[in-house]
Amino acid sequence: MLHRLEIENFYSIHDLQVIDLSIAANTPEEPGRLAPLWLGSSEKAPKVVALFGPNASGKSTVLRALSFIKWFVKDSFSSPRGNRMPFDRFNSKETLDAPTRLTVYLAGVEDIEQAGEAGAAQCRYSYEVVIGGTSGKQIVEKEALYYWPSTASRKVRLFERDAAGEVVASKAFGLTGYRQALEKVLRPDASVISTLAQLEHAYSKVLWQTASLLVSNILIEKYDATDDAAVRHYAEHPEQLAMFNREIQRIDVGIREMKIEQGHNGPIALFEHEGLTLPMPIIYESHGTRQFIRLFPFIFEALDTGGVAVLDELDATIHPLLLPEILRWFYDPIRNPHDAQLWMTCHTPSLLEELTKEEIFFCDKNYEGRTSVYGLRDVQSVRRNDNYYRKYLGGSFGAVPQIG
């Protein structure tokens, strides 16, 4: 469960922006909406995070920060040497060569030897990366991992890396036996975790696997968002095809079943419809149906693993009545037994009627092009029984387009 994100000097975000999802234990809640920050925590966080705001206000930037952290932790070592990291700084004279800082707080296991064990004790973790240098030669100025074990009264450093590439690690992180190899292969543009995972370092492999639980349609690197890619995915994952067919019948778009057959150039998708004799190829399906076909694997994987689905413009072509149904999948303890989380951007204001104030965040941009991010619970005098839809469209919360 992700419960805090800090972003500074990243795309349209100039000043430090903090998204804190933590909710006190005594906060009134609706069933299924919240989950403990970690196993045994009295604090909770929402399972759904929805970002609203005008076009180009920075909503996608927030999701891109999460996707970049995943890429850096998991794939930066395997990226070709000398390639530019897949991000940009805020476009102003004073920030183009200033460092970018990203920090994420999440749950993790207290004892690495108990990783993967059901019911293993958990605690808060934080991971921070600071990337400096020029846009032509980016370098990691700082990378650090901390945790808050129950045996300590404050946070404990697991490892910290400086701009020279020196890594200081605690005994719990277990760097003994790996330090010499790390010094030889650690690059200034790759993460310690990504590097050590390739060296079969136990703690880093767990962190690498944790990063893999975040799935996203944000284009950080080499994601193929075509219909053909989706069909190949379903062909390789028949269990997701079976689940998709169960859901597509429930949401009543006239499709009885999607079948995958082998064509001359690879797998093809054919759709059986109510009232039609012959199956139809995917090109005859609506744009909304095809979008749902492409996004469903992300949702399925997050729900199945207890991961995080990071979906940009989930509502772009999907019918407004289907969106609340997708949210209910994350609230349902049967469909979501591992407390998976959904972070999404959306433009459909009617969805505000389905959300609580802890789930709603806004992005706005000022005349200098700087994005600010704030939660609905940060807006004064907002009550739980307010009509968020009407108040938002009326401008009470800000983050609406200024026309004229």
C-alpha cells in the first residue's frame, strides 16, 4: 500500500508537492474504502486515488512520478549505458539543471528472512532518489531506503548512497559480500536496488519484486499500447482472458465472449455478439470496448497480486456507468483480498458522486505553469454529505478550466 508521494522539479511540478494519503484511525469510513498502511497499522489509506483537474494541469505527472520510480528501481541497471533517463525537469532557467527529488512511502516486511510469509510483520518504508547533473548527463546524487521497525523508536537507515556512488548500509540490509562487486558495476545513472538485484542480493530482489507489483499504462519505456499487444497478452495469459469474459458479460456491451485464435501473423481476437451469427474482429468493436480490453489486464494484475494499478485517463472512452463498477472491484474484499490500490486520472466529474473526500485529489496549474496538488480534505468546510459534483463544477474546489 502506497501512502505518501513527494515530488519536486519533475515535469510541470516545480515546488515540492506532497500527496499524503494517511488517515487517522478514528476517521469515519465506508466499508471497503480504506486499508491499513501496513499489516497491524492503526492508520489507514484509501484504496482508490482519483486525480481531477483541467487538461495539462499535471494529473499525469503525478502518475508518471510513480511509474518513473518503478522504472528506476527495477529497470535502470538494464537500460543501455549512456541513455537519458526517461523524465524531464521543470522547464525554467533555474530548474533545468537543478536536482529532481522523488520519495515514496509504502509498506514492507520487517524481517527480510520472512519475506513472502503470510502474516509476516510489516512496517513503514520510505525510498528516496535525487537526480542531479545536466539534462545531457544525469547522475544520482542521493538514493536512500529507510524503515521503521517495531524494535526502534525512529526510522532506521537500510542504505544510503551519495553523489560519488559511495553506499553506506546497515547490517540488516546485508551488503557484506556484495560491496566489492557493487563498487565495480554501480553506474551513476542506475539504482543501487536494480544493480544489486542482478547480483542476487536478497533484500534488493525483494524490493525489485515489490516494484514489479506496480502496473501502469504511463509510457515510461517500451510499452506497446496497441490492440495487437493486448491480444498477444491475453493469448499468453488465458486466466485473464477467462476473467475478462466473465466481466464483459456482466457489464452488458452485447459481447458474449472474446476468443483468441491463431492467425497468419500471430494471435487474433474474435468477438461473439448477441444476435449476430459470425464472430467480429476487434477492429469493429467500439473505441471504448477496445480501451477496456487494453486496460483490464492492469486492473486484473493489481487485484490478483495486491499491487498498484496506475492508470492514466481511465475514463477517456469507458462509459461513466462502468467506472463505478471498476471502483467497486477495489472495494470488494472478495475481488480485492490483498488490498490492491488504484491511482487514476479522470475528467468525468460525475465520478465525484461515487468517491469520498479522502479519495479525491486535484491538480491545478498557475500562470507560471507550475502544478500544485491538493486533496479535497485539505479544502476548508467540506462536509461528507456535500454534493462534490456540483461544488466542483461551480468552482468551489478550484482545479477547473478557466475559459475566456
